[in-house]
Amino acid sequence: MVFTYVQHYMADHEVKMPLSAKDPDTEPLAPRTLDRSTRRSQVIEATIECLAERGFSRTTVTDVARHAGISHGLVLFHFQSKDNLLAEVLDFLADEYQSNWQEALATTEDAPEAQILAMLKADFAPAICTPARLAAWCAYWGESQSRPLYQSRCGANDALHDATLVGICSQMNALHGYDHNPDRAARLLRIMTEGVWLDLMSLEGSYSVEEAIETVMLGARALYPRHI
């Protein structure tokens, strides 16, 4: 009981360890007095940067610690292991993405054409469409060892996103007389944004976010030329 209490106290207050207890390979550079939530956010952002630079399999806890400016041991103190860290970073990205498109829908009008535009443009919001985040997503998508993790953590979120788009495409048919298969129309809209994300991440001298949005809009107009 006493040991458990000490663990929780140290986690909440990030008690400063004596120099002899520090990781000898990584000199902490950042302040060690941040609260638990702020420290975890710092480590998550550092991990996203590492995933963007090194990919899924080559990212190490030491890399993350150096990016965050803290010790290897402090990263493990908050996340226990590399596997747990990568899983929690994926949860963070998935929750951030879902909150972004749901907020976009909640703040737009009910017309299905407006909702389609809101969902497509949400994928290019400044907080979501950053080089590091796009590369981190690709790191989770691209390596076979990360796919079971992705499916287990993001499958439900993806299903909700797809079902929402299918429902909106069905409304476009019902209200405006289009006859597209709603599942295929929704899939096409999703693939367009994902494809442009890959372009932005992988092409040398890639185009701007504004051009990316216009590219996706061109596809949306081809589907729904009378309303988009």
C-alpha cells in the first residue's frame, strides 16, 4: 500500500529524482515540474514527431525522450513501455480526429451538401493536417506490425465516420434526386481525402493545403454537381 501511494504521488507531482537515479544516456532538458497531464501531452507530441521522422518500427523510447527533452525513465514512468506509448498516441490521434469532424458537423447547417463540405474540409483543419500528424498516421497505416493495433484501437471510430458519411450521401439522394450508391459515394469521398493526405506527406515539393482542398472539392462536385 505504501509503495502504491508513493508511485501515485510521484506520478502526480513528478518528484525530482537524484542525479544518480537519472538515465545516464539522456540528459533531461525540459522542466521536471509539469503536472501529469501536461507531461503526458508533451510526450505524445514528441512521439508524433518521432513517428514522422523514423516510422513505427524504428521509433524508440530514447528517441521520444530526446525529442521531449526528458529522461528515458520519465517516459517509461508515464507510459510503462514503448508498445503502450504507441497505443496511447494512436488513441490520442483517433480521438482528436473524431472530435474534429464531429465538431465540424455540429457547427454547420443540416443540409446534407453543407455537411459533406464540413466533413471534407475538417480533414484539412490546421490542428489535424500537419506534416507530423499526416506522417504519423501513415506510420500506423503502412507497417504490417502496426495494423492489428490500428484495427483494435481505431476500427470503431472509422466505422462511425463511414456510417455518418453514408447517411449524408443517402440524404443527398433522398432530398436532391441523386442515385449514387451511398456506400460507394461515401467511400469515394473518404478515399479522396486520404489520397490527398498521402500526396501531401509523400510528394517532394508537394502542393499547398489550399490546393489539396480544391482537389477534393473537384471530386465532390463531380459526384454532386448541382449542390457542391
